Amino acid sequence: MSMKGWMKLSIVPVAAAGLCAMAVAGMAQDQSGPAKDVDQTVAKPRKPAGEPEEAPIPSKLSKKAQPDIPENLPSFKSDVNVVSVDVAVLDNKGHFIPNIPRGNFRILEDNVPQQIKSFGKSQAPMTVALVVEFSSKFQWYGSSTWYQTLSAAYGFAQTLKAEDYIAVIAYDMRSEILSDFTTDKRQTYEALQRLRIPGFAEANLFDALADTEDRMSKIEGRKAIVLLSSGVDTFSKLTFDKARKAIQEGGVPIYAIGLMQALRIMAEGRMGPMQEMTFLQADNELNTFARETGGMAFFPRFYGEFPTIFGTISDSLRNQYSIGYEPANKAHDGKFRKIKVELVNPATNEPLRVNDEKGKPIKYQIIAKAGYTAPREVE
């Protein structure tokens, strides 16, 4: 389904509600839009009279549940002596730059050059946790932010390929797995239809991200967290610093999409200094989480920006250079080690110059995780 025709963000509640009704009508056939029944919440969906309660959704990544794992599910890492780094090199338009030779990559760990043991590039399926802020603080039913959140969630789900795995997690004062990792897009749309009326006014971003990172940290392959959030945290048990450390240790790339950008611009001059500072801090935190995990942060003002953002995320995840190295530092001390990936000309040891088809130099950015936590002796 093409997303080019999405309408610009409106701050008028009546207009936003009208847009929601149009979206429901247009997506009813393939379950790709919000449902009309709005008398339930994410925290506690209401069941029709006489219908038995559903069993809790089991998580294949749960520490308690250990069901039989079907084939083709992401496997778990056991080799702690080799560090794997997925690297995306993007041009100034967000497009993946292919065919860069192995010899042009240089990896430094704590500023010490490392010897590359393995190198490859491929297009691979994605394993994505779609983490959605859905609280009544900003996303009350019928509001512009409510509609923007659902439009982004459904829009991203529609860009996935048949072999991609996706889990849907919503959070307000706690995070809830609405659907576990699956390639069945019907389950994904059914999970998204549970996003109707938010249950609580809290938005515990730090707790939700840290929990999701922990669940995904041992999954191999092209994995990422796609976060739809205002960036505001109101009630988490974890502080920003503790959440940042947990996210660094998890090492799962975060692709954050900051909500409410147009509304904030329109409200300039009417917000108090503390509220403006809260939103600026929220943007900075999303940027930090994305940058330090090897992901990216986006702050769209219009619906028309979503297709480009989703395409950039797809290019970054599917088209990567997989680099493996054995750390020169063999100590199992549990310390965080910084990773830096560079492109160099091996003949001169200077930064690599990349040219376009016309031979003109282009700017590029290297997307890779900022580091990892070394194992401890007891591990």
C-alpha cells in the first residue's frame, strides 16, 4: 500500500478524528487500520460477554517460558570470543553504499586497531521489535498524536517482507507484548488493533527499552528496535543513565521516530520553559539511544516523511557489512569497550574518499554499535 498520499498532521481534534475514520474505512479489508470498537485499553482489553479469557501471550524470548522453538526462529549466541559488528555505510541521502572492499574497513576497540577475522555483505531478513508509546498523556483517543502513532505503526508494518520477523510491544506505565516474533502479518495487524484507548497517563520509556533490549540481546542476525515515541519518560524505575548502560550492553540497534514534532512547532511560544526543556531533553535522549546502539533517530514533521524513513531503516538493516574480529584485549573483566569503525585508504591510512557515479566526492556516514560489554570470568 502506497504511503505517499498521507495527509499532513493536524492539531484540530475534530479533523484528526475524521482522518481516523477515513483510515479505518480504507483498511478494513486487510485489517491494516485501527478498529472501530474503542471500549478497551492496551492495559486491559474488554472481552465480549460469554467469550473465554485468552491465555497470556507467551514470549519465545521469555526467561521463564521455554516452549519448543520452531525452525527458522532467531538462534542464540554462544561464542563470546569473537565480536560481530554489523556496519551500514549510507550516503547523504540515506542510501546504502555497496561494494566497499574489506581492506578499506578499520575497527578500533578502545582506540586499538583490531585484526578483522571475517567479512561479508548480504541482504538479510529483519528481526524487529516495534515498540510503541501508547499512553493517555499525549495519545488520547482521536487526538492528532493518536492518529500519527497508529499511522506510523501500520505504515511500518506494511513495509516488511514476508520473511521478516516482527514483534509488537506497547508501553504506558509498563510494557506489554501484544504479539511475539512472527512472520504472520495477520498476527501483527491483530496486535496493532489492540491499540485503541490508552490505559494510563504514564510513559515509562526507559523501562520499556531496557526490557526489550534484554529480551533481544542474544538474538543473532539483522535485528533492531523500531521505537515510536515522544521520547518523554514519566515514571520509569530506571534512570536515564541506568537505562543507557543497559541499552549499551544489549547492543541492539534502536531506530527512533520522534512523535509530535509538528505540534511542538505550532505550540512554540505557548509552552512554558519547563515543557520546552522536557521535549528538547526527550529528543536528545532518543538521539543518544540511537547513536550509541548503531541505529538512527528521525524527527518527522509531516506524514509524507514516513516512507523515506522506513526505506532508510530497511536499507540500513538489510544491506550491511558483517565484520567479525577477535579482541586483542582478552580480559574477561565485564567492562564496556568502545568500538569505532572507519573507512580508510590502506595505502595512505587516510580517510577513504567515496565518489558518486560522476566522480564527485560524497559525504557518508557509518552506522555501527558504539561498543559492547566484555564477559566476566564467571560467564
